[in-house]
Amino acid sequence: MSILHGEASFELKTPELDLAVTARAGHLAPVVFHLPGRDFSPYALAPWTPAEYPELPPLLSVLRGDFLCLPFGGQENGPPHGDTANAAWSLVSASDSTLHCSIQTTDSGARVEKILSVRPGQHAIYAEHRITGLSGNFNYGNHPIFDFSKLAEGAGRISTSDFRWASVYPGCFSAPADGASQALAPGGIFQSLESVPLAAGSLADLTHYPARAGNDDLVMMVNAPATPEQPFAWSAAVFEGALWFSLKNPEDFPATMLWFSNGGRSASPWDGRHLGRLGIEEVCSHFSDGIDIAREDRLAALGIPTSRLFLPGETVSLRIIQAAAIVPGGFSRVSSIRPHGENAVTITDESGIEILVPLDWKFVL
């Protein structure tokens, strides 16, 4: 175990990547992908260390990279985003290719196993969360956060697979009374990330980031159902010369949320310095509203689930692949990620440039 960004962390190191998971709160970061010709570290670390804010929930003091939220958001009898994002994880086993941790939660009563594995020659994290002992309806999600702060304004490119419904957070996501500010129109419905309603009355293109300095905003897109030709849903972010992307089963994670955090929060610990961060969150939830609202099933009329029924005695496996690749000069925003046989995917940008990435994509199914 090593101390990384002020927190004790379990590590896995391979020729393809190095990753770390905090023993407290189970946050994944830093991650370094050893791509051909360069290292790539897209996951964010908070601009503070845990020791600076011992009074805060570990979710905020430890804040970094990716973590499992169970439940997603607030709850009456536990910390925000659940014990899985706040409490201590134990190391079950570690090998040259796998890091296996577990937690027995006290808020939901679930036992959760976090199994992160790699494949030779692949710059990918195969992430599985096995959940047992949970009973009733719960919302949940993976919560990766990325650091675009070193890029020029709008230099990052953001995209997702097709969605069938999308909206800006329906209430006040960044309340002025809390020293916060947002740019997008509350509850604004949209059909494309390139045309999202602004509170000021015009439209914003959310595919370019960093953008809208001094604001924190949240949007949610409900993924189109899988088909034989497109058996998984995906999200992608293009940096300078490199790409991060994820794959998921939309039945497990029906929606993708984008949290644009660009200095819109002035209260402690944010202090206006959480800049150029972007959460690309795969969820089953009603935005970030917490478990009680998720259980109200407010989007039922649209056929959109906001929680999942967990049955006593069953084990639920939630799987996501998070991966990276080098992209050639001129590569723009990702327009599609499709299977190429059973052991690779073809990633195509808006101009038709294609790259082939070795990947066991069936893992998420």
C-alpha cells in the first residue's frame, strides 16, 4: 500500500497501466495508461488533500477519479453517495492482473466487491462491482471525474452513444444561496449535446470542454436500447492526442450524466478552484437527487427507470470497461464505437477517421 495524493491506496501495476484505489472510500485514481509513445493520466485529483478537510465526508476529502455510488446522491441514514464512496474497503486479493477489494456497508446492508482487472496488451480497466445482501429499490452509479484543466478552452471533445431522452437538471443544481452558479436552463430538454438550453436564453454546445467558466452544471441522457449491431452503450472524451472511453450495458446503467464542474462552487472545499473537471457518470438514478426521489419513479411515464429492485439472496454484477487509446492528428469527436469481431472495437470520429482498439467488449454483457 502506498500514500498517493495524501491517501493510503492499493495499487496494480502492469506494462499497460498503473492504477490505485484508496483504501478509504474506494476511489480509483491516479490511473496512468502507458500508451505507445506517451503516458496518459486523464482521471482527476481534487485540488486539495484529505488532511486539509478531516471534518468532511471522505467522499469530498478524498475526492478523485472513479467511485461506486450506492445509493447515488443523498440519503437520510448514511453519507452522500453511500458507504461505498466513503467507508473503508478491505483488500481481498491482489495479483499481477487483478485487484479485488470488498466492503460490508452499514447504510444499505450490502456486501460489495470491487474487482478491477486488466488484459495483456490492452489499455483498459475491466471494472466489476458484485453486490449481495441488498433488498429493495436502490439507485446507483459509477462516478468517474476527469481533468481537462490543462487544455485550452473547448479543446476537449465529449460524446456519448445515442440517447432517447435528455434534460438539464430540473431544479437549481448550483444554488446562488450556497455561493454557486450554473449556466444551463433548469429542466431544459434537448436532443443533441450540441444544442442545450442556457439560462440566458441561447444554446450551449456541450461537446467542447473546458467551457462556461464560473459554473457547475448537470445533464442526464437516457441511452437508447442495445441492439444486435450496437450491443453496448458508450461515452468518450478526446484529449490532446489521446482518447478515454467507457462501455456499459444500458440495462444496468440506463443513463449517462455529465457534471461540468468549472469553478461554479465557492463554498469550502471548492473555493472556486475545482476547474475544468468533468464527471462522466453511468447511472441508474433520477439525476443526483438521492435515493428517496429515485424511488418515486418520476420518469415512469417515459419508461425510464430511476432505481433497480434488488432481491434478497441474489448477486448483481455491475460491469463497466474504462479504456484509453492514442488518436492520430486531426482526430475529432467520437461519433461511434462498434464491435470489431469479438476482441476489438472500431472507434470512428466525426470526419470518418477510424482506430481499432483491442478490447474484450463482451465483458459488459
